[in-house]
Amino acid sequence: QVQVMESGGGSVEAGGAVTLSCAPKDYARLSGCMAWFRQAPGKEREGVALSDSDGTIRYKESVKGRFTVSRDDAKITFYLQMTNLTPEDTGMYFCAADFYPPYANCANVLQSPIALDAWGRGTQVTVSS
């Protein structure tokens, strides 16, 4: 089973920026559908952004204009660039991928991630006011 690993979390002040990275462990490619999720303490996990190899990109409404998701298939790395961070962005951020069939309808995975089959352990992002 392919695993993915996140990196790049940390603590920043409000208004700051953080870039997260995600890469599969011992695997030579990204999956077609890749996504970022987050979970704040005491809250449910929520979808943040997705990228499909067909060019589809989606964002959670509250991060539009501040977060940018991208993928570098040559470097086998998936990114989430976060700017103008607020304390409400604090949480554990998870990378998820879809390596095995049945494959997800990627455009919907932020709301319905059940078909994503590779999840990282998360990286913490803390934004102080």
C-alpha cells in the first residue's frame, strides 16, 4: 500500500505564509487525484484543496485567494502554498491520494473523500494572532 508523507508545517503569526509538501514513500509517481485536508482541535476533518491530473483544481471557499495547490510530477511532490494565514487555519494538515481503483471522482473529494486510499499522518500548522 502506497503511503504519502507531509512536510513543511510549523508555527507562524497571522498574516504569515507556510508551504506544505507531500510525496509518496518509495513510489515513482503522484496519483491522478491529490488533495489536502485539515482538522482543527475539536472539529471534523475538512477538505481544503484538490488537484487532478486533468487540470481540475478546487478549493474550500474560505481559502480561495490565499491558498494555492500545485503538483510537480517530475519531482513527485504535491504542494499547498498558504498565505495570509489566520488563526482559523490552525490545524493538522493531511495529504491524501488515490492510487488504487475504484478511483474517486476527484472533483468531489473535498466533500466525499471515501475513495482516497493513501493518507499521510499529517503536519501541524499553528497560526497565532
